[in-house]
Amino acid sequence: MTDTIDLSDVTLSLEEDMVNHPPHYNQSGIECIEAIYHALGEDGYMSYCQGNAMKYLWRYQYKGAPVEDLKKARWYIRQILEVLE
């Protein structure tokens, strides 16, 4: 269980989430993935997510953090599902 502080719509986690919200992908409150979605549109975004899922599945055994990489692949697959649903 992570310690969290709820400030109306904003939840700040005291533990870094390197799968769902890596801090290095967020600058000035804008996550890189959001900018990619808006720049590419739905079709381009789904292709981007598919490629990233494939990348993490391809190399999860070789980087030293297989569980984290498989969770990242799952995250990208869920992004595709969210667009489709």
C-alpha cells in the first residue's frame, strides 16, 4: 500500500510509480503520453502504444527488470483498450 495525499482531484503518491507515471515523463504537469495522444490522434496513438508494448515484450528478459517491463507492456495494451472501448 502506498501513502497518498488526496487534494480534491489531485492525488500525490509518495512512492514513485515507474510503470504508470514515471516522473521523468512529466514536465510542468503535462505527461508526455498525453502530448503524444493529441499530436498523433487516436489511430496514431494506438500504433504508438502497440509498438511500445511489442518493444517491452521483446526485451523484458534481457534488461534486468522483467516484471517492470511486462507491466509496462500491459500498460500500453491497456491504453489501446481504453481508446477502443
